[in-house]
Amino acid sequence: MSGNYVISVDPSELANRFSTQESCVDEAAEEVDFFTENLEKVNALLPKIPEREADLIELYFFTGLRQGAIAQIFEVTQAAISYRLDRGIQRIKFLLSIPQVTEEELRTDLPLVPFRPVDVDILVGMWVTTCQSEVATRLNLTQGNVRHRFFEAVKTLAKKGAEDEKFAPYAKIFTSISDKNFTILKFVELPQWKGRGQDCCF
């Protein structure tokens, strides 16, 4: 989290705040409910999304500031806040929908499927970024090669997961990524954020 805008809130205090006060987040009451019902899980996942989006989620959901007020803090438009906040929400929901594993677990277990080292690197890269072009750049491969190998690996994992429950969580993770969740964790720079709030928003 970025240092200047993180506000520490005790989960039980937050739950009480939303249960005893009228929410000022009238634009998305269902999102407020979602986040208050999953406080501990959301808090654990905030470090996995862009710092600025984590800041916005804390300011909007945890402290109850309206988008307009947050826009004034960062000196950007409310539309920019709305876009970035929605992106953060989608990232958190995606992360909540997949089993939580570590890179060490992936690198230990995936070779047992078995996968070649390059396929393990592709799967781990897709787990980190969900972006084929980013993985291709990092591994010095073509995007077409990454795409082909990734989809083949997903098929193999789905079969392995059906046979052995140890691999079922991995099958769920990568099937979820391949099912319309490409680039869900890719950071996109918004020009209007440059120089605002100490850093640009990715």
C-alpha cells in the first residue's frame, strides 16, 4: 500500500460503522455489502492489487468517502476515480473467486503434472499477470507461443485436477484465467494520474 493514503481500520469497527450509520456510498450499495461481508479476505488481498486502487478501496469502502471527495484529494476527475475504483473491485472479486496459492506451491507442484519448465514459467507468469503479452515479454517468447502453450496446459490441468484433487485448485485458477479473465491483473496507466498523489496509477 502507498504510505500517504492508507487508513488502518479494524474490521469489527468497520462492520459496526456500516451497520449503525447510513452509508454515504449510495452509488454502489451492493458493493459495500460485498466488501463488508468479506472484510478479512479483502484486506488480505489489497497488497496484491495496484497500490492506488487499494488506497481508493480503503477510502471509498472503509472510510465512506464519496467518489467526488476522493477526486478532490487526488486532483483528478470523478470519472477517473470511478474507473480506477471499478477496476480495483473487479481485481478483488477475481482474486476472491480463485484458490489462494503461493508461487512456491505452484513451482513445486506443477512440474509433477508433469509440465516442462517453460510451461511452469508460463503458468506462473499468467497467475501473476493474467496477461499473455506480459508473459511473452518476460520469457522472451512470442505471444502466440505463450497463448498456445497456456491453453494446452489448462487442458492438461483440468484433466489432472479431475483425477487428483491435489491439482483441482490449480485447475480452477487457470481455468478461471482462461475464461474471460485475461488482463484482469494487468496495470494500465492513466495519464491524468501522473504526478498526482505522489505516483502514477497503474
